[in-house]
Amino acid sequence: MTKPFRTGLGFGLAGLLAIALVACGGGGDSQSGATGGSEANVSGKIAVWDFEYETTPGYTKAIKALDAEFEKLHPGVTIERTAQPYENYEAIYRAAFTAHEGPDIMTMSPGQSGVLSYKNGLEELNDRISPEMNESISQWESVTPGLAAEGPRYGVPFGIQGWVFYYNKQLFAKAGLSTSFQPKSWGELISAGKRLKAAGIQPFAGGNKEGSETWGWFSLGFQSANTPQQTTELAEGKMSYTDEAVTKAFQPEIETQEAGLYPSDRFGKTAIEGFTQFAEGKGAMILGFWTTGGYWGDFNPAIGEKNLGIFYPPGNAQVGTLAGYADSIPVFAKNKDAAWALIEFLSSKKASETFFREAGILPNRGDVTLPKSAPVQARELVEASRSPERVIAPNAALQAAVNFGTMPAEMNQVLQGRTSLEGAQEAMQETAEKTRVE
């Protein structure tokens, strides 16, 4: 099995947990940059802060090759790409925005937990984005206030990410269940889990020691019970975390836990341990990622491509996605034109193909076709991401302090019967009110 998981909804579970805690910061007045890109002055040093660099092997290999190619195309350019360790990320970014001094490009987490919390300190990029980029690239909602399809862009989105359920077809067949499992309701999913348990098969693998599985359960639960407009309302602070829509979003995880479908030691295991458990065939289902960690690329070598199935949240036909990450230009960047030229190059069709080949990052460009040799799960997910029913994944609406602090901590207590859901939601709302950045 490949080394799992340093990535996740941006691209990392561990990464997001630490990175997005920075999202309460930001500063400075937004200033539109001059038009430029490939026609602008491309020379000098481009300083980049990158939370995936030297952390995720496939990504690092891809970005080194692309940076070298860009420098070859522009002999007057030197790219200085700096890995920012997760544990120091918050302090480093806060200090940069406070001092108005730092790199030319910042790699950011998507949505309210990242780029949109820093928008006051980032360049609005609309004047630079070409019609071709706007049309070919998806996931723009991840970098647009209100998670809107149109509006001011504060970064360029890269890749496709989201939450999805994986299941082991062999174990489903052993329990007499369909190997083309696509539940139409959460109740049907729980019934299948009980049938697996009756057959002596662990229904769900998983580890929630850090509360990270709750992010995915919440996002899929909110998506299945509510509308995209309600996701926007939550993102904009127009919906309280005590709202019934939020209550509904937590019900699938609560009901699954109460049905006894998870291992008894779920809260003593990390998410990585849960992914390993699933890959070893010690669980029939797992809540995982679309790409780069806890995903098909980790599971196929162990389970077998033909034995690994995917199903989406029941309740509606929508598919929820967001960008894996975004590249943004801070207002204090010294080499904005060259920075934009690099971002434009990295978001090209050729670069997207390189990211998939080397790192399994699903392309968010509509003109990229995966090779026939690509795993069936990758091809299925890319097709799903281009569905007319695609919506922005609701976890993109969550403030960092809620998403990575209060929510997982409080919900772990709820799931273990130590506190009430009502009390947990009140705590989330209190955190949201204290940390919201307008």
C-alpha cells in the first residue's frame, strides 16, 4: 500500500487540521493586480510558500518537474519554493499578513477554512484570469466569497477533492449484499451495515481519535439533507450552527455510531489507522477522500481495483466537490506578474496531466481526459465531478476554528454519549461568533 494520507481536503486531513486554523487571520486592503500572465514581465525570483511541498511525495515530484520546466521557459526566473511545516503554518501566515511581507504565492486551503478567510490580504485575480481559464477550470466556488459560481476570485483552484464512501465488494458479496451498492437512503446504508455485522464482518473501518471523520460525515450529511443555498447561508454566517439544517447534517454519523457499525476502539484510532484497517480487509466500508490520501490509490493495491466500489451520500443526486488547494497572490507580493505567470502555467492542461500522473490529483480542467490505464475509480470520480448536479461540498462553508477545533472535539463527545448534540451546536456557534472574519 502506498504511504497514505498526508493530504485531504486541501489536500490533507493532517494538513487541513493544522493549516486551516490559520483562517481566522488576514489583513490589508485587496488590490486588483495588473493584467499580465504570459504577456507580462516574467523575470526575477518568485517566492512560493507551499504546504504540500516536501510533504506529499507524488506532489513534490510533480511540482519540482513543473518548476524546472517553467524556469527553462523563462531563463530570467528563479522559483524559490519553501515548504511550510504544518505545525508552524498558522504562526507563519499570521505574521506575514500582519507585517505585509512574505512570498509572491501562497498555497492555500479552499473555502472558508482557508483562502476566503484571508481574502482581505489577497489579490483579486479577475483581471488576470483569461476567458479560457474561467471556462476550462472548475471549483471556482472554492475561492469566491459566498462559495459563488461567479464573483471576485482570490486564488486559482487546483485539483478536485471531496468525501466519498469506499466499499469492499468481496465482503459485500460474502454478506449477500449487492456488489453494485448505491444506497438510496441513510436507513438503507445502516441496514446494509447491520447485515454485514450479522455475517461476522466489521461494517465500517475507521479511526476518529482526532475527530476528523466528523468533517466528512457532516459534509455529506448536510449535502444530502439540505440545499446549496443553505450551504451558502452557513458560509456567509446567515445560518447559525444551532439551525435545524445543521442538526440534520449530524444525524447520519450519530445513527451509524448508535447502530454499532464502527469498531469499538474507533475513538482510540487515528484516521490513518482506519484507512490501513480497511486496506487490510478488516472493514467493509470506509469514509475516504476522492484523491491523494485515504483514497483509491491507497486501497487498490491491497484490495484490488475490481473489488473496490464507490458510493455517494444517499438522499439526492448531487455530487459535492471542492478544490484540493488554491494558489493565491498576497497584496504585498513583490513579483506579482511573474507569480501570476507561474500560477497560470501550473493550472494548464499539461500541468494537470502531470499532477495526475505523478500524484493522483484529479484534474479540475474539463479539457483533461484521463488515460485508459487510469483506475476505474479515478475515471468514475472525474466523470461525477463534471455532472450537472455537482455542488460545492458543504465543509467548504465551515470556519477553520469550527471545522478543525470545536466541531470534531464536541462531536466526539456527542458520539460517545458524553454531551448533547444541542450543547455541541451551541459551542460551535459561540466559536463562529468569536472568530468570524468579514
